[in-house]
Amino acid sequence: MNVGKFSNVEIKFLPSKELKSSIGKMVHLGEASAISARQYSIYDATTVNSMNVKLNTDSNVCSIRGSCIVDDTVLFTDYNNKKLKRFDIKSSSLVDYCKLPDPQDVCKVEENEVAVTCKNAVQFVSTRNMLSLSRSIKTQHKSYGIAHNDDKLYITDEGKSLYIYDMSGNLLKTVTTDLNDQSLFGRCNHIAFNAKNGRLFVGDDLKGLVCLNADGDYIDTILDPSGKPSDVVVDGYGNVIISSSDLKSILQCNSDGLIRGTIVNATKRKPQSLCIHQRRRKLFVGNHNSNTVEVFDLTWKNY
């Protein structure tokens, strides 16, 4: 064949009617996503410092049950002294605090707002300037662990139930059993949502790490042979971090909750709460009946 003979030929592509119709109904062609290599790396705690969280106005030894990051500050719920405390991460100094009735756990719900579980209620607190109480939601059950996703609040009762609420306080669903209608929880406590794969993780120090989807449908229970989880948190890469009160250790799981390694072999005290500042690579570990929070500087073992 003489190729030069056809060098000026114009080729046209005429889409079929079916293709035109299909593309016309599509909102977009798909989604591109990048998988970070950090999902396949293990944290290493290189140094540890102690942050003093006891205030002059505290009459009892501290008990930090919950924590979360808001910008460059870290918030702690001090159950024994009935306070939500905010500290500057860089200087480890107190920014401010507010009083609350038996605060249990705290999670971020908006850029300048957090939600705190207190007895039979959820109290919303503005973090815009000084900590200030806003609205609250009443619950007909004990409120302990809390997580937020897509205008939903997930709340545990430190017992055998998980409750899903909308942001107005309407109860959407109560989760108590697995696929075989067996009791799902033994003593559920802290909870975290993994936005990377849409999975909800509930720490249960009697049964293990319970995994559900965003609607509260049961997926799996991951049994940890080295100790049941007392707290669970998800980092910015989708890694699931859990603390074991039995071993006083911090473990790292993949995005599905399967254990991949140990970050901290033994903490000084009984860990009760976890939170991670991703950019500063710091892990904060709140303890039971202790005036100090352990602060670990994190690096990567195999990246």
C-alpha cells in the first residue's frame, strides 16, 4: 500500500445514537483518586513528652476521656474536673476552658464547632474565639463516644448500643445486633469514622474492633489477640489507630481495621483517649486518672 497516497485523507468518527444518549445522561465520566504510600507505612514514636493538663482551679486528679484537634490546638475532656480544656500544641499552654457536666468525648463537627457527650446529652461548643456553649441535644440514653460524618452524629452508650442522630437531634437508627441477630457490642466506647472508605469503627473493650458502614450496617468484628481497644482514631491517610488498655500499647491498623504493627509498646499509664495532629506528626494520649497527657513525635518506619 502506498501510504503517501492517503496522507491527506480526513477521518471522521460518528458516534452511535446509543453512545450520545448514554453520555448525555452522565454527570461526569468518573473520579480520579490518589492512594498515598503512607497507607502502607507504619508509624514510629521517636520521642515522648508529657503535657501537664491540670489547672489551678482543678480540685481533682484529671481523667482525660476524649480529645480532638482543631487547627493548632488540642481539646481534652476532663471528666473528673467537669471541663473541656483547650491547649496550644506548639507551646503546650492552656488557651481556655469551659465547664461541662461530666464531659466524656469530643469530636469536630464544623470548622469552628465541636460536639461533646455529657451524661444524657450532646453539647455543642463554639471554638471560634473563646470556648462558648451553644445548643444541645438531649438523649434518652447515656452518651459516651462520639463521631461525626455527613451531618450525622454517631454515639455509643458505653454499653451495648450505637445511636445515629441527625444534627437536629432526631434519632435515625439504633444499632444493637449483628447479621445473626446476636448482640453486637459488649461495652462499646470510643468511635471513629474513616472517610477514605466510608467505614465506622467502634472500639469495644470486651469484643474487639467493630466495623460498620456509614448507615450503621454491620460489616465485621476484628478480634485483637493482643488486647481489646479502648479508643480508636483515624489519621489523614485512612490508617486506623487503636489503644489497648490491657497492654497499655498503641497499635496501627490499615483502613479496614486489620492490625499492621505497634506504634508504642507500652505507655506510662492506662491510655483512655487518642488524637493525631497530622501536619505536626504528633500523637496525644490521654490517660485515666493522670494530670499529664503523653505526646509522641511520629515518624515513618518504612517509607
